[in-house]
Amino acid sequence: MMNTRITYNQSGYSVLEVLLAGAIFALAASGIIAGILFARQSSETAQTRDEAQAMAREGMTALKSIRTRDWSSVPTGNGQALSFDTSTSQWSLIENPASSEDTKGRLTRRIDITSGDLPDTKDVTVRVEYPINRTDTDEVTLNSLLAKLDSNRYGGTGPSSENYRIVDEELGGYNQECDTDDDECR
């Protein structure tokens, strides 16, 4: 009896090896895609939060501007909104706003004002709500204490004053006192 040996050429891949390699690739690809989508959503949420913080700071600056112009224009109340009148370049508070008032895109700003513990002060909370996904929202909150300004001490903030001050955008304070005829302050 002769011993015959059959040899097989094993230069190709078996079906099992191809299926296993495809499954590993699909698993790795789905993990990479999920990571990219998560990073994109996180970036969008961070950008929206930055916009909400800027809107809240703007609200606090606007309240300081209103306070400086007329203390009685800062009433106590919850859920108030801000409005900017372009013809007078002045902010004002809306005590019972519609849901569409004081919004920027998907951001909504509301203001709560209560009497402060000290005389002639008010506790202020500026809240800006923003979406973090299709069903959930988050909010940025800024708190401050506003005090009534003494018009004699701060150069006259009433309507009969011959001086006016330029409101510093970031702090809501004053950076310069000007005469009404001085062109450099306009």
C-alpha cells in the first residue's frame, strides 16, 4: 500500500476568518462614529452654554443701566424680561412677558427681583434657559445685589442733569463723565 498524502494550498482565507475580521471592523467603526457624535454634541452644548452666559451677563449689565437711569424702573417681581428700545438706546423691564419676549434663538432670559435685606437694595437673579438636547434643558444663573445710586454722589443721574455717563458694556459701571456738548464722549 502506498502512502499518498494530499496537500492543500492554504493561500486563501476561510469564510470564518473573513466574517470575524468584518465583525471586528464594524465594532471598531461604530465606536469611532459614536465618539465623534458625542464630541460634536458636547461641543455644541458648550457653545450654547457660552452664549447663555453672555446673555445673562448682558441682562445684568442692562439692569445696572436701568437702575442708574431710574431706580423706580426696577420693580420687584419674578419672571420679568428685558427689552431694548433702539430709538432711545435704553433697556426696560417687561413685567409680564410673553413666552417669545427676551429670547435669542433657543435661549430664553428671565429676571427675578426681590427686595434686598438692606435699605434701597434689590436682590437680582438673571436666568437664561437653553436646550442641551431634544428633550432636556439647562440654565445659567447670575445673582447680584443692586443698590440705589445717590444722584448727588454720582454726578446727577436724573433727567435734569447736564452730565451723563457712558455705561461700560462689561461691568455696567461708568467709565467716563462727559458734558453733553463734548464730541469725544459720543
